[in-house]
Amino acid sequence: VSLCGAESGVGGNRRVPGGPHDPLVSVMAVKDEKDNVRGIFVNYTLHPTFIHEWSNVCTADYPCYLRMQLEEMEPGAVVGFAQGASGNQSSRYYRQGESYDEAERVGRILGKAAHSALEKMEWNNDIDIAVANSELPFDEELDNTVPELS
């Protein structure tokens, strides 16, 4: 993990300036047998709202630029991103505007923070990988409230 948030001018609590926020940039990565980084997965808790309601296009906002930054620093790596539980995590009090330039500024800051975590990683060739799932029972009463599709 690395840290990036209000102290980096990126984002923080959307309701209370300086309030509780999650600054963790969590990173998982995979290298090939030649020691090249082949995959990077980043998780960060921040609403992608630099390109706001004024825009009439579909955009990846800051995660696009985070990905670009990492791909420039680790050519050949596939980069994935997951937005953490962003309930009150926003750029509201920390952004310098609502624009593509600002989305790029923040995305690149986060990309560099993720790369910093990558550089500090302890790599291991002996990792158990497992998959788990669970099912939630569907209440029959709720099932009757779903309208039929025609």
C-alpha cells in the first residue's frame, strides 16, 4: 500500500474538510519469469467526479489517467482499477477545478503513488491462490414484489 489523499491535494472527506478519509492506495501486481511487471491492480477510495455534470460524454475520469501513468512507468503491464467504498470520499474540497486537466493531475498523482507501492513490494513466487463465494438466500416474499417482464 501507499498513501495519497487530502495531504496530496487529491481528495478526502466530502462532508467535513479534514474529516475522516481513506488515504490508502492498495496495489496488487504480477511479474513474469523475466521480472517484468505484467499486471497491476489498484484500489483507491475516491469518487471519479472531476468530469462533472457539465460533460455530455462518458468518461473514465481520473482512473483513466492513473492507468496511463502506470502504463508509461511499466510498459507492457495491464492495469486494472477498483473504486473503493467511496461513501464520503470526494475531491470536493481538494480539487483545483472540474476539468480533464484536473482529472489528469489527480490520476497521475495516484498512478505515481501506486507505482511507489509497486517499487516497495516484496515479491513472492509461492502464493496460494483461492476463490471463494457465498450465496444469499432470496426471500420468497421479496421475490413476489418483482414485476413480471413482458
